[in-house]
Amino acid sequence: MNLSLETCLSPELFPIYKNTDAIVVVVDILRATTSICSAFENGVKTIIPVRSRDEARAYKEQGYMVAAERNGIKLDFADFGNSPDNFKSEIVQGKTIVYSTTNGTKTIQMAADCKAVVIGSFSNVSAVADYLIAQKAPVILLCAGWKGRYNIEDTVFCGALAEKLLQSQLFENNCDATKTAVEMWNNHKHNLRALINTCAQNGRLTANNLQGCIDFCLTLDTTKKVPLFVGSAIC
């Protein structure tokens, strides 16, 4: 029997999809999971995701480096915001960073008791696909969305990853959300930026002068790192 491949388009729906035997790929393309992949590519040792700004502040007071934002804006006590280019190798090499974002970090924690939690982005899409194929386990693609709502950028990434997994013939696609994501990817993969220009998060980032990271966030395979959330940290 082929392995199941499901796409959960919002964290609010995750209780319906949750399967502790499945590997969950958490997706927050603009920007948390892309930035996490960038941090590991640039040598970060560990990332500790936390839900609240109070937790992040407490870690800062203990001497940790902190990346934290709400509604796209870097919090005043944080060392970093939430863009991939924040995590330069000369700053993060060998370091532990505490991370708190509007959507991504709490979504990562939601899946903590599943078989494994993988951080997925266009940056590492092929590496994640290879990892999942090797594990031979059911897969849930979990979109971080925006404050519980659906978003375009996470969905189209799920289509890109799902297409690679389905090509392996190990997985079956009986999930309408996955079918929709694959169709979106196939319709827009040759001009992905045009699609993303229509999405709400593009407008939020532009309003905060953060749009400069978008092209990087849509670039495939800039790293072979596959960050995994284990226990209380990403490594």
C-alpha cells in the first residue's frame, strides 16, 4: 500500500489531520521556515522555537540571541527579525538562537509528538523530498498560514513538494488539499513571483519595507540542510 500524503492548509485544521505515525513538514515560506533553513545553512547550531514574546524576552535576559517578530516587525528586544538575510554566518556560526514568530514557531510546536517534524521551504525542497522518501512514513504538509487563516505561498510550496513525493510512487494522493496545491504549483511554477505578488503577505512585507527577501524565499534548493524539531529545539 502506498503511503498517505496529506496537506493541512491551516494550523486550525491540524487536529483533524494529526497522526502521530506521520512525519509533519511545517511550512512558513514568508518567512520563518525559509529563515530557519538559511540560519542552518549559515552554521547556526540550534534554534529554540517559543510561542510567546514573554518567553523570548526571558531567554534574551538569560543571554541568548533572539529572533522575534510580530506582524512582520522585529520586536524591540530582539537581535534579529525574521528575514533569511538576517542570519549571516559570521554572526550565527555555532550559536543557539531563540526564535518566536507570528505564525511559524507555534505551528512547529503543534506537531511535536508526531513521528518527526521537518522544516520545509523552497530553499530545501529537494533535500526534504529526499529525506521523506527515505523515511517511508506517512506525510502531512502543515501550512503555518496567517493567524490561522489560509495563505497562498505556503500552499503553492506544498504543491511543489507533493509533486516530488508523488513522482517517487511511494505516496498516494487521496487528499483534495494536496491535489489543489499540486495544481496551483503546476499552474504557476514558471512565474511564481507573479502569483506571490497577489498574496496578502506580499502586501504586509511591502508595507514594512521587507519585500527584499521575497525572491530568495522563492528560490529552490539553496541548501541541502533538513532541519528537524526534536524535543524542544530545531537541529
